[in-house]
Amino acid sequence: MKNAERKANFSKYILLTLGSIIILIPLLATIFSSFKSTKDIVNNFFGFPTQPTLENFQRLLADGIGGYYWNSIVITVLSLAVVMIFIPMAAYSIARNMSKRKAFGIMYTLLILGIFVPFQVIMIPITVMMSKLGLANTWGLIILYLAYAVPQTLFLYVGYIKISIPDSLDEAAEIDGAGKFTTYFKIIFPMMKPMHATTMIINALWFWNDFMLPLLVLNKDSKMWTLPLFQYNYTGQYFNDYGPSFASYVVGIITITIVYLIFQRNIIAGMSNGAVK
């Protein structure tokens, strides 16, 4: 048994090492390239910068990356706020009533079916609909993010509530004279902290890095572009000058990495509990 366990652990370490190498090599190459000139990138792509320079970042600032960076922050923060306000409330209501009333079970099933609908199937109808409704703007994009976040986020919250937050808490609060809203906001909502962290990271990664929805909804006006849209057009503009493009990628990576490091402690607990019924 010990030999089998050693072999299994050895295999795990090998896989982890290979996986780390596969991830770290392109990541480090991107970071190093952001401090190189284009000539240095071409001659020595995977190596350290021979003459480190901040010229790429200075050019980004001069080309107005700050405005697009701010657009991404605003859209990400507002979308997360909407998601964190409405979806946990809906999940709490569904989790407490789906076994008592068929309507809640049917509603839950219909909502999570969105997980299985490919985005490619509905992207053209969505583009036409948002344009006709006059929502081809930042607010329209936030509404779409809320709609697309519902299936997965609701699924995780409902599972977490059913497993980790017993009905007896509601009954005790009711005996003490607390209403439904008081019970939710003062007892249930704070107890969902691990799931809050998990869903915030999952959705923040998506909102921050998303390219397709901003391309469909915001592409009419360059002033509304998010950072990924700016990076896409910027890479095309400087196709033969790689330094500024790599610098723009680093700017996008840093922000979401900081957010992940802040909430990483609660992510695994939330995922493991929320995904189990």
C-alpha cells in the first residue's frame, strides 16, 4: 500500500510540475516582453530583458489606456454588485421552497438550463435585441452579465444553502420575531461568505476578461470599449511592434490577480459545498 501511495503521490507531483511549467512559461514570457523592445523580443523571446525599459507602458498611457481600464473597472464592479444583490436572494428563496412548492423547483430548473445553451446560438439575436431596445451601451452590458451569471451562480448558491445553512436557523429567527428580510440580511447572507468569495472571483474573472459580449454591445463607440477590446484593437494597430501589446496584457493580468489573491482562501470551500446537493 505504501509503495502504491508513493507512486500515486509521485505521479501527482510530476503532473503538478508539468502543469506549472506549461502555465508559467508563457506568463513569464509575457511579463518579460512587456519590458523589452521589439528587437529584443524577436531575438530573445523567452529570456530576461537585456535592456529593461518602461517605454511600452509610457506609450500605453499616452495612447489612453487609462480610460479603457476605468471602463472595465466600472463594468466589472457594477456587474458584480448587481449579481451579488439579486442572485443570493433568489437562491435563498428557491432553496427554502423548492421542496415544498413545485413552482420553485420548476423555476430553478428553467433558470439553470441556461448553462447548457451555447453562446454562439444566441449571440446574433442578443445583438439585434439590445440594439433595438437602445441598450447597446454599458448598462445593457451589465444587464446581459446579470442574465448570463444566473445559471451557474444560482446553482452554486442553492447547493451551498441546502448543504451548509440548515432550516432550523430560519425557524429560530422566526421564533425570535425576525421577519424574512431580517433573517436573510442578518443571518443567512453573512453565513454565505465562502460562496460570496467564490462567485465573486468566478464572475469577476469573466467580466474582466470577456471579449465577445463587449464586442457585440459596445463596439459602436470606441469610448465605451473595455480593456480586452482596447487590447484587441491595439494589437492590430501595433502588429509589428510587440512591446506595447505585451504591456497591455500585463496591465490586464495584474488587477484580476490581486483580486484573486484577496479572496483565494474562501474559494475552495465555497466551490466544494456549493457544487454538492
